[in-house]
Amino acid sequence: MDQTDDLRINQAPTLRALAVDRLRQAIIAGRFQGGDRLVERTLCDQLGVSRSVVREAIRYLEAEGLVETASRAGPVVARLDWDQAAQVYAIRRLLEADAAAACARAAGPAVKDQITKALTGIEAAVVSPDQPGLYAATTEFYRVIFTAAGHDIAWEIVQRLNGRISRLRALTLASSDRQVSGPAHMARIAAAIVAGDPDAAANAVRAHLDDAAEIARKLLEGQG
């Protein structure tokens, strides 16, 4: 099968949203590497959409931090570097630890059930080869936490970072340098929330992100 077939869009509705999603997933999966030029004409052929749709998609991904515009080369895939990654992890530590603690304090039976179901979704996605499915399940897990905590604005901030977060997640998931798996960390977060223990929930989030950040640091600094 032609390598471009899995990128081609055949549905007419919401072409821009579909193009954004296909390009985002290609960047997260490493199909387009940091520094790669995004040539409009080539993308039009690969996606099967007009140049105006490609331009809109590129602008959208630029706002997410996945694409940047070089002065002469035009739009290119943003490079991953540790300085920026460290900032993403720092923001996540503050927002996610606070949300998990608030969720543990407020969680009733319905929320606890949602957390358990979201964790089950992650565990099911781990054994599937569908990486986007794992990212979606993980996003749902955190959505439940932030929503139950009532931290709507914080969740909006996390969603704006989601492209970068998923890209870093793909990087760290591919590493074998991990004593505790990501799903195991999230199981600890869920257990603390279900137990109604805010301190344990916040600490479980910090432990998860500390581990992921250290793996990312080693990988990204090793690229230099």
C-alpha cells in the first residue's frame, strides 16, 4: 500500500479538523521529524485536500507548538528540546497535582466509577497497537480528574499543551528506561483518588511526571 494512503481524507465534512488530526498524529508518531519541512503541495497530495485547508491546518498546529515557521524554509516541524519539555512538565506538575488532590477531596461514587472506567480504558489501550487510542484514553483519564475537581480553566490550558504532551508521551513510551510504567503510575493516581487521599493523589502525579521528565531529559539531551 502506498505510504500516503493512510493520510488521505475521503470525507468531505470538517476537512480542516481531519487534516489537523492526521498531521498531528503523524508528528506525534515521528513520521514527520523535528526540522522537517511541511511542503504545502506535497501535503495536499498526501491528504487529498486543497492548499487552503493545508494552510489552515498548519496554522492550527503552529498554535499548538507542533509547527514553527522558519524565515526561509517556511513551516517546519518544531524540534523537541529539553528546555521546552522541562517547562511543559513543570506546568503539568502544578496543574495535575492540584487537580488530582481536589478530585480526591470531592470525588463521590459517580466520579470514582468514572476514574475506574477511564483507567480500564488505558489498560485496554496499552495492549493494543493503536497508539492514538492510548493517547485518547490517557486524555480521558485526566479530563475526568480536572472536570471532577472543577478546574475547567486549568484543563483548557492542558488541552492547549496536548500536542506537545502527546509528543513527549510518545518519546517516553518508546523508552525501556522506566522502573514503573505509565499505566502503573496512573493506577496509583486512581487508587489515591478512589481512597479519598488528596496528598497521596498529588504525590502520585508528581512521581509519575518526575519519572517521565527524567526519561525525556536523558533522551533529548542525548540528541544534542
